[in-house]
Amino acid sequence: MRSIDNIFIIADVRKFEFTGSGKEADLQLFKDSVHNSMKLEKSLDAWKSITSFQGKIYPTIEEYNIAEKDRKLSNTVTSVATHKGRKRGQDPSEAKENEILRYRVTCERSGNHSFESADVARAIGGELQDKYCWLVDLSTYYLEVVCKLTDNELVTHLRVTHESKHRRNIMCFGPTTLRATVCYNLLQLAQPKTGDIIIDPMCGGGSIPIEAALVYSQSYVIGGDNHIKAVTRTRSNIDASASRCKIDLINWSVSQLPLKDCYVDIVVSDMPFGKRSGRMVDNRILYKQFLIELGRILKTSTGRTVLLTYDRRSFNMALQTAGDMFWVTKMLGVNIGGLHAAVYVMKRTNVLYEKYKSKSSKRIPPKIIEGRNL
């Protein structure tokens, strides 16, 4: 569950046979479905229990009329301004006992249709209001109904998570702070074991070391960065989220790590993309120095490393230099903030660092290394 950003309850799944006779006729199919056959009561009860919502999810028409009248008389401008910037409405657990459920409907659509996503949201949202007497509120809602329409199949979801779970550890965000959920998945790829030494040589705001310390409490975690502001930011995040965890924090250079040879079990790091952090020109040198240094500190035969990067070209060039010391066991594509990045999962070979250094002046052709590793 630590790898999941948001949680939904699947409330209803159904297929439609669109007539193609026009937009209004197709939208009427959604309205008829909600009114006649869509049963959300069981899912709504589950949502109320999970989110600790204390208000009314089945109000009477009289209660709805009173609530709607009171809302029109109240100063809604203050309410909207207070919650400006909150993308997911209000926390359901903060609702009062006599409050009527406020909701909104959103639609995600793929395929060829005679209507737009907003049309579906309005049609279903209006019918839900008539059926359950809820209050429509696009900004300070408690319940978000997410309708995902793929061709002719509609799946109706009830959002459970008021805020994405990826924000759980970090209080001081940097320009390239990695999601906690992504950090967990990167760590999982390394398959940590009890007693392993896990380091992140480019820790930034500390997302990876903090997640590692919280999940793998029986491991020894070290984080470091060459920028003193990043180290300070990481310290603040550790104090806020992982003060009881064992994390050592060091200001260092990745080209000269203050660690013994064959000392580390796992290296997991988010490398500079060359976009918001670093430059691709600099990456060509940095990546080579970094991989060579990892080859020195990782335990031969058993050491593992999981590296996230957008700059595949610089990384592949670095592998041509340090490839003798690593096997690329897996390469995964991943979308990070709209950028198509890659995760390289590698294992340390049994080639000793001393042998690599002695042979570095007599490298085998790059094409052979590239073919063997990738």
C-alpha cells in the first residue's frame, strides 16, 4: 500500500450502447442509468466508514432545501478563499453531524464520442443530486465521484484519499523532490534484506533515505548530497517525519565518497535529470565519476543499485566506461512529472575495483559492453 498515491472505491461498472443519433440521446443513457439501475448505497456506506464522514449521505428533500437556502444566505466567498489551492476539497472527517454531503463529479474519457467529458460530469452529477439530494460544490466538496469512460464502458469511483499518499514524509520540498510512493518502488526493486547498508548519494530533500528508514528499520541508512542546502532540507524532513529512525546524513561529493571499498549493499538514487536539476553537459562527466565510485563502494557479486534518470544518453555513456563492474538486470520506463525517465536496476559483478582500474586504460570496444549490459 505504500506504493499507492490514491485510493478509490469502485462503486459501479456498466456498458452502454450509444445510438449515435446525437449528443443528447447519448447523455440521456447516463441519466437513465443513474436514476434506474445505478445502486451506490453499499459503496457510499463503505466510503462513510473509511473516511469517518459524520454528516448525512441520505438527507430528505426538506433537509436539502433548508441546507441549500442557508448556503445561499451565507458568505460563500470567504469559504472559497479559505480553501483556495486545495485540489481535493475538504477532509470528510471534518464534517459536522448535521451537514449534508457536498460533492462534485469529474469525468475522464477516452474513445470517440458525441459528447465531451464535462457533458458526462454534468449529466451524472445532476442526476445524482436529484436522486440523493446532495449539495453540489466544486471547491469545498467532501465526496468526489470520478467517472472513467473508456469507449462504451463506464466505471464509477468514489475517492477515498483526501490527499495523495505520496506527500506523507516531506515537509520541506525542493525543486525536484521525489514522491514517497516512487521512492518505495525504487527501494523494492533493490530487494533490501535485514542488516543491509542502504545509501542515497544524491539525496536532495531526503525522500529516499526517509522512506528506506521507515520501511526497512533493520537496515542502516545513509544519505548525502554535495549541496549544503539539500543537506539542511533533508535534516528538516528527517526531524519532521523520521526523527526516531537511524539515518546518517553527510555533506559529500559523489565522485569521492568517504566510504570503504566493498562496503555498501544497496545504492538507490534519483540522479540529476538535466532539466530542473543539473545540465546534460555536466551529466556526461558526473555520471561516469558516479558509476565508477559506486563500483568501488558496492560489495562485489552481491551489491545492488537502482538509479532513476531522464538522461539515458549520459547514463549509457557512463556504462560504457564502468560497465565491467555492473550487470544491468532490468530497465524500466517511468513517467516522472511528465518526463519519460528510466530506472536502471543493476547488480555489481565480481570484477574487483583494483582490476578495473588496472584495465581502464585498455578498454574493450564500447559496442561490446553496451550489448552485454543492455
